[in-house]
Amino acid sequence: MRYFFLLLLFVLVSCVDNKKNTDNSESVDNTPVAKMSDYFDIVSPKSSDKYVIGSEMNIELVTHDSATQIDSVQLVLDNKIISSTHELKFQVFVSPQKVGKNKMVITVFSSDGTSQSKSIDVFFLSDVVPKDIGYELVDTYPHSIHNFTEGLIYYDGKLLEGTGLHGKSSVIESDLKTGNVLRSLSNSSDIFGEGITVINDKIIQLTYKAQVGIVYDKKTFQRIGSFDTSFSSEGWGLTTDGEHLLMSNGTSKIIFLDSIYYSYLREIQVCDNKQPVKYINELELVGDILYANIWQDNRIAQIDIATGKVLGYIDLTPLVPQGYMEGTDRVLNGIAVYPVTGNLLVTGKNWDSIYEIKLLE
């Protein structure tokens, strides 16, 4: 019996030792895992720097440990290796696909088999010089001076308009040529309406600061739901590519939303060759080209939606009624495609007219 207990004790000790071996921090074959030390910093570029796409960028790194021998340095942008070198100071030409903030990952490999990676956000401006896009005034249609226009769309043979201001916000369906109101619905007084669009037989309306979107049935013109937009502090313009919603929020960003649950998917930034384009407002997407009002500006930006690059500007100053831009909110806002002619319909907040313009490109 004594031998039996000694044998049992031996088995138990062996099991405990085996468990300890499986819980240690080393690999299964007891080979030590390589430890990475903090042995470099990024001197250049800095996160505040801005570069035009395709321009030369100076890369400069500094090491903290003179005993560490550097084997190579690798730069990754857009998940692609853009440079591999043995130097700590060098130049590289960088051409990301999109403008705006891009994450660059720099990895330093040492001769002892260890490596360290650090990332930095680098801001890229467009390499396209925006064109001055001319236009021809084709026709003029009536527009109510009581409509504080925030969204405009021509759909199913009718004009749909979303208006703003607390206590005055609404969605209006009207006849373009006569201006006659066919149907309308008013928002509650706590809602400041913003951009609208139509997708999946539903009218979607943004709100200014309530961080909620409203869904209406296109056929019945009745409210049927709402959705959360707390991913953005404000809602401004809205359009669709047929599969997603695209919204602006007063910054240089265009935010993509799912068209079923209206949830956040991704975003791009809009830049020309000099700066990010802020205060993007009402939107209209035509193929791969996004047309965007710029708040308190008489220009419409023409944007490549795939890259965020501004391709051109349409200056509508001659159409702005005299005095409207002088200390008032009666600014240019409202873009819609008129399918009958393929031209653009443009208007402003509390303007008395909608203008049909043909672009001259």
C-alpha cells in the first residue's frame, strides 16, 4: 500500500509540472520569444505635415540604442510596401489612392531578428488642379421664398425638397414647372431638417444636431422609422449611389452609410491641391462624380468620389440674387439632376427661383 501512495504522488507531481510547462510565456519548443525594444523614433514626416500626392517626402528616423545594428527599413502605405532600404534618412515619392489622412507604417528590422513598427498619419492633398467649369443657364422655375432649402432631389417626375429651421422643417413634394405643392409633411418643432434622398422607395432625411435620421414611406408620405447618427455630431447633406447613403456633416468628410440599417461604413476626405475642402453641404451624385455645395460659398465642388479629389469648381455667383450673401443665411444650397435633360437644378435657401444649368466641360 505504501508503494501505491508513492506511485500516485509521483504521477500527480508529473502532471503539475506538465501544466506549468504549457502555461509559460515561451514557445512550445522552449525557444525564447524575441523581445522588441523601443529603439527608433520618427523625426520626419510629422503628423501636421501636408503633402501633394506624388511629391517627394523626406523620411528621417533616429535610433536610441547604438548597439542595435539596423538591417533594413520598410514603409507601408495603403497596405502596400512603397519603400525598403537600409538607410535611416532617405527620400520617397508617395502616391496614395485617396487624399486626406493616410496611415503610414514604418518598420525597422534589426540584425538580431527583432523588429519594431510605428505608424503616423500623413495628410495628402490632391495632385489635380481644379478646373473652372462654365455653365449655360437653360431655364428658370418658381421656388417658394419660405423654403429654407437643405436638400433637393428630382425623383419619379417630381421635385422633393427638405427644409430646415426649428418649427419650419418639412419635406415637400412639388411640381417643378409650376411650383405647386403636391404633398408635404412637417417635422416636429424640435427637429431642424437637413439633407434628403430617396432609396428603396423610402425618403431619408437627416437632422442638424439631433443625431437622428428620419425614414418616410415614399408612397404614403408617412414617417415609418428613424435611425441613430451619433457617429457624427451633425448632419448636413445627403445623397445615394443606389447602394449606400452618402452624407456630409459640415467638415471635409463624406460618410458612407449602409442603405438597410443606415449604419456607418466608412468615410473619405475631400481636398483640392491646396487644402481640405470644409463646410461641404448639399450633395448630388452623378455616376462617379459628386457635386457639393460649400456653405457660405457661391461655388459647387465637382469631386471624384473614388479618391476625394476636387476636379473642378462651378462658380454660380451670377445666379445669386443681389444682397443674399451679405450677412444672411440665404445662401446657395440645393443641387438635383433633372433627368429630362441631364442638366443640374440649383437653388438656395429662401430663393424665389430654381435654375436649370447645363455644364460646359
